[in-house]
Amino acid sequence: MRWDAVVEFPKMKVAVATRDARVTGIKYLPLSTDSRDPGNELAERAVRQLERYRADPDTKFDLPLLIEGTEFQRRVWDAMCAIPRGRTLTYGEMARKLGGRNHEAARTVGQACGDNRLPIVIPCHRVVAADGIGGFSHTTEGYLIDAKRWLLMHEASADAFQLR
């Protein structure tokens, strides 16, 4: 994919692709990736909104998006968007919310999370494993897991923590 902009975030770079006046992809890249100034007006708009999010996790995105996926993937992505900032659901909870009842349904939710082409805007990082952070973008180690941790901590609010 050709990136129209690449902006620095803690733990990662965030790349933006556009086509036909819509954002078609957002991807997390290693910090070693070169930054790239926006190549068009929409990429500039997306970068401004991403930078606002980087400073304030309550930022709302208002971008024209190209969302391509199966009906099930789209249902998962819609459900992700309904998870409030600072909260998470497990893959199993998400599967049950969508009508699935078994381990395979949770795995299918995980695949849909990994297939999300518009992370941050569609907050797949808010879906975690029952026993930990889970995977991210079809991987379970490296800078992408560090990125997921940063995103979750960035969105966590003081009221999300409880002493036991």
C-alpha cells in the first residue's frame, strides 16, 4: 500500500492511505520508518485528527472512510466503535454480544479485529484476550503489542483504575 502520510506516535509510526476522497487504510509501522508529510488534503486532515487523538484520547474522528469487509467483519467493527474509551471487551465477550457461543466465535472475532484496516478510528485495540492483552494486527509480539499497550494506557482514565 502507498502511504500518503506517516506520523510519529509513541511506540510506533501511524501511516495513512487515501483514495477517491476517502481514507482507505491506517497502519502501525515500526518507529524506524521515515515520517512522511501529508501528500494531499485528506491525508493532512487525517494527520491533524490523529495528532489531536495523540494529545487527547477523547478526540472524535470525522473522516470519510472506505470500509470494506464481510458482513460479520462490519458487525465486529461497528461493535468495536461502541466500546467506550478506557474500556475493553474480550474476544469472547464480543463474540457473545454478536450472537456467538463458542471458542471458535471468539477466534473469528479476533480475525476480524486483525483485519481492521482503519485502527484507531475503528478501535480494535479495545478488544483483548480473556487472560491478557491478546494479539494485535495478527501478531502477538513486538512493537505492535507495545503499540496496543500504549493505546490502552493512553485511553485509560483515572476512574478506570481500582485498588483491591
